[in-house]
Amino acid sequence: MSVVGISAGTVAAIGVGITAGKMLYGGFSALGDNGAGEMREAGQDVFDNMSRIAGDSQSLSYKQTDNAIQRAGDVRASGAKTVGFGARKSMTNLVQTGKSTTSQQGFASDKGTQARQESSATQVQGQYQNQMKTLSDSYSFSQKSAEVAKNAADITYEKDIASAQKELNYTLAQADETDVGFFEGMFG
């Protein structure tokens, strides 16, 4: 049978061609701009920014900790000078007092005066050692605190990176759901 000079086979071939054309159009249209690529890029950008911020935060924590240790070292050094100066001054005063006492008595100091001077010198030495130990302990505590702070910064960094990775994975999964491939578009 022919309609206007076109055979049934030709009409069928045209119908199949139109259907195939629609299917191909659907397949190629699915490869077009459906936002999945942009979602992937945005997800990667967010991940990169979150990673950079986490790294910057960790670096800042390290710098602050290092500065605190430096200040603690400066305090220890300054304190050691002050304590040393005070101990020397006290010892000098003891010696001067002993000389003054000896010259006032007009003869060599007696055993009582000498014992008091030795006792006072022992006290000065004990105070010096206690103050130096306190400075040293304070500095050691600062170092241990800095180590804890750096460990905390490391943990926070790892947690932030894991969070950024989770966010990226979620975004990529959403993009995969949005992304329609060629065959899905062709038969969908």
C-alpha cells in the first residue's frame, strides 16, 4: 500500500528513524548541562577551601604555641638572672656583715658568728635552688602544655579534613544522582 507514492516500508523506516532520532537526542541531551559537573567542581572547591582553612588553623596553633614556649624561655632566663643577682647580693651582704662584725670585735670572729654566717649562707643557697627549680618546673610545664596544644591542633586538623572529605563525598554522590548518562537519557 502506498500513500501519496510512499510505500509502507518507507513510512515504517521514517517512523523508526524519527524514534531513533528522538532517542539519540535524549541521550545526547542527557550529556548536556544538567549541573552535575558544576556540583562536582563546587564540591571540590569547598573541599579545597576547608582543607586550606584547616591547615592554616593548624599552622596558627603551632606558631602560637612556639611563641608561648619562646616567652616561657625568656621568662626563665630573666628569672634566672634575677634570682642569681639576688643570691649574689645576699651572699655579698653576709660577707660584709661578717667582716663588719669581726672588725667591731677587734679579733677573729667567734664560732657563734661563723655558725650564723654559714646558716645564713645555707639559707640563701636553699632559696636560690628552690627559685631556680620553680623556674625550671614552670618552663617544663610550658613545654608539656605546648605539646598537648600541638596534639590538639593535629587532632582538630584531622577532624576538619575528615569533615571536608565527608562533605565532598556527599556532594559527589548528589552529583552522581543528578548526572544522567547517555543511555539513561536515551531510554528514559
